[in-house]
Amino acid sequence: MSCIITEEDLSDEFSVFGIELEDEGVIGKLQEMCTMHRLEASELVTEWVAFTHSLKKNVKLEFDALEQFERERLSKRHQKTPKAVKKEAAPVIHTIDSLPMDVEGAEELFSSYGGKTPKSKTAVSNKRQHTPENVPMKRFTGPNRSPAVPFSPASFSPASTTPAKKYNSRTNRGEVMVSVGKTNNIKWQGSGQSVLIEDYNTEQSISKDMKYMFQKLSEKRDVLNDIIEDMAEHLQKIHNIDELVHLALPTQEEVTVAGRVCCDSHGKLNPKSVVLEGSIDTSSGKTIPVDLSQLKEYALFPGQVVAMAGHNSTGQKFVASKLFESVTLPLPEIPANTDTKNTRLSVMVAAGPFSTSDCLSYEPFTDLIEQIQQTRPDVCILMGPFVDGKNAEIESGKLKVTFDEIFKQKLDEVAIVTENLNVQLIVLPSQRDIHHDPVYPTPPYNLEKSYKHVHFAADPCTLRINNIVFGLTSTDVLFHMGTEEISFPPGSSDRLGRLTQHLLNQHSYYPYYPPHEDMCIDYEKFFTTCIMPTTPHVLIIPSEFKQFIKEIKGCCCINPGRLTKGLTGSTFAKIVVQVNELGNNQSVVKDVSAQVVRI
């Protein structure tokens, strides 16, 4: 590493995750690790967050924890498996007697298909003769695994689940983490009047019975190419670009090209690995390396569609001298609200998981229902996961109840309370829901039981609530982009605000490509569902990053956090919007009062 990481660099990066650096000894140790392991401040923070997540518990940033972190995480980055020396061996010819055979493995495989192990003759050993016919398969047994137990509703009771000790011992409940607008003495309660909730664009909605996994590679290619072409056309229009030329065309003159930002390898994106992928029509789908050294500033991530002006004298590398980024779409064309009864809109937002990672007691969910009873908002928005596939108790495989039954029970609890309070309930799914379809865009929950006041929406979705347009997604797209984004000069702008602005500028709820390893994207549905039809008045994007409420290009962007984070409780959001003077293409930021509060 050519430069020393400063205390300010470390503080800025750790503050993104809500971690404050106070101990000088810890700061010195962090600087030493950056130097020893050749890490930037952002890379060190990413490694630390990944390390704490792998432990599935909150770890304080102390000297002992840092030594464990360096020993178990950083030191392994440089370990390389020694290459085996290739030895030329003579070919071996086997006979039926000398051919090696895994007898026990063959028996287990045969029995798993419902067959019986055939009785062998004298060649079979005594051990094989006494092997039971229905041998339990080895991959289902072990110290941490047990054979499958039949599920039954009577065997599951949330009250009998081990309570979350760390959650119950918290002392910061009710603490306001972020606040905006006039929140002093504000009434968070709703008006008690009826609320109109509908899709902003019905053509973008997907049904509960959405069919997926029928995507062809040619269709995926066409969608990815259309995204480049549509954004290139938008860039050409707003920046008055005369012509977009072929990426790999050698020329001595300055030209302008457009394409998707990609990485030239399987590693993380860095300033030396940026390549630009052109569209089929303009550049025949070619890619070319990009030299960013002449750009005064930039912020790029994989999947971003940009235009660049520069030179390509050899046809082998494009030297960029100017970067053209997209701009946001206009705010919604919504007429002024003429209903004198509904002059304000009260909304409560919470994102899962709704139980701590070590158990399924759902105590935070119960506390959230109490908050709904106290606040009585007009609308309550709940985002998955409701039954988190990363929960330790679910991963153990020892539950005696189906995942669907857990979800239905929790939904019934909140549905009964909100119905009695005349609160409209909007429920979004998540890919992390183990009982639901693991695909993005994620179709709404499909339940046999219907609720008049419950609106099941897809992830992502754009909804109109009393003429206020909300953009909603339960996917942590900020965290996915934040692990790969590069910017120059470093620390020059608000990182969380910049990541959020990428979504608005790219007109997409998930512009990151290739997607995160946890994502399974159906691109046929993506193009019709995940593209923003307009810049929403309010954008809700829950993330592992630090909670925030920001105005970005006239849009009120809110990260309410997750209701739980590991073993402890986290946050939810309360929002009040004055809607009596809302007009076309008008921002509501000045009329918004909002808080992010600890559960």
C-alpha cells in the first residue's frame, strides 16, 4: 500500500455501519492491519462486517476481537494451497476383481430409492450381511443433524421457544436514531379515514401465480441489451450527444461511447479492472478496457450504464476524459388532493427478520404490534423476511412445524390487530423467506385465506397511497452495490446518499449486475417489474447499512433498518406526510416528518 490509512478514513467507513471509533489503541491496530495486509479502509470494514456476520453474534470492536479477526480472517487471505507436483504414472488396467467399490455407499444409494439390499453370495463380508436393509443416509446424520421429524402444528408453540436473552436485556428501546422534519409534539396517529392503495402502473404488477424458471438465455441477452440501449438513448437525449460510436472502433478523434460497466475478472471491481460492454446494435456486444486516470471524479459499480467521452487510438483501450451519468426521472404527475378529510398520511414501516437470529420467539414482532396499537397509523408496511432462512433454529432442521404455518400464524396476529384499528396493511415478500419463492422479482405471498385490509405486494413495487407514490423493495441492494462500488476522489461525498442516487439515476430497483450470489433473477420479469416508472415521492430501501433519511433529487429516501440485527433488536420507521397541497411533479420532502426508532 502506497499511502497510510488515516483515522478519518477509518471513522468514515465504520460510521456507515453505525460503529464509532473511540479507542486510540484500536485505531492504531486497524491502521497496522491495513498496512500489513495491503487493505484500503473500505476493504477492511467489509472484511470486519463479514467476520462478525459469520460469528452470528455482535462483536465489539476491541483489541482482543481484532486479534481474532486478523488471525481467522485476514491471515487466510494470503494463504495459498501449494501446487501438487504432477507425476506421470503408468496406466493401470483393472479387472472385475481388482476394481475398487464402495459397498456401503452403493447400499445407501440403493436403499434411498426404496429398494432392498440384495443378498450377496460368499463374496460378501460378514459386516455387509448384518447391515440393516433401511440404512440411514450419512448426510442426514451427525453431531449437528438429525433425521427428519414429521411436522405437526401442535408441536410448535412460540411461547415454548427459548427467549432471546440479549434482546430482553436491551436498554435503548425507543431511542430515535434519525429524525427529519418537524417531529416535536407531532401526532403520529392516523386520521382513521379510509386510505386508497393501488399500483402506480398496473402493467408492472406481477401476479401471485407468476411462473418463473422458463427463462431462455436468448431472452436474458435481449433484456440486458435493451437496458443498455434504453439508458443510452436517455443519456444521448439529456446530454445532447450527437452520436454514440462503436466501442472498439480505432479513431484519433474524441468520440462518445455508451455501455455497461463490468469487471474484467472474478474479483472486486477496481480502477484498473473496469471494462465497458456495448449494446448489440451500436457495438456488436463488444467489451473494451477503460482507463479512468484522466477523470477528475467518478462513482462506478458493476451493471451501471454510462456514457463516456474520450479517445481510442488503437481500438484496444478507451481512455475516458469525461463521464456522462444519467439523471432521475420526473416526479409523479399526481393532481392535488381535494379530499379535505385526508390532509395527512401516517405510515409505519418495518423490515424483517422479525425474530432474533438465535431463536424463533418473535419477541421483536410482538413489540412491533404493540407499537402499531399505540401509534394507530393509516398504513403499516411490513417487508420480509418473515421466516428467515438464515435463522439458526431453522438451519438446525429440528422444527416440528412447517414454515408456512409459522408465517400464517404471525400474519394472523398482526392482521387481527390492524383490522380492529382500521389500519391498512401492506405486506412485501423477501427472497430470504424460506417458505416463499426464491426468485427476484418476488411474487406476492399466495394465501388461501383473504383479508380485506391486507394488500400483498411484490418485491419490488411502486404503489400509490392517497396520491403519494411509494417505491418499495425488501432486497438489500445498497449493501450489494456498496461492496463493489469504486469512487474517486475517496471520501469526497456521502457514500450512502451516492449509492441511493445510483438507483434513481439508473431508473431501477436493482441495477447491480452480475447480481449478488444470493440473488436468483428472472430477467424476463425484471424488465417489466424492476424498472422504476417514475421517481417516487418516498423510497423505502431497508439495508444492513446505517439507518438514514435523505432527500435525493426531490425524493425522500428512507432506510428504516431491520427490526432485528443478529441477537439484538434494531429499528423501524414512522412517517407523516402532509398531502393537502401536493401537485404535479412536486416533491413532498418539505411536507415529511419522519423518525427511525429502536424497537
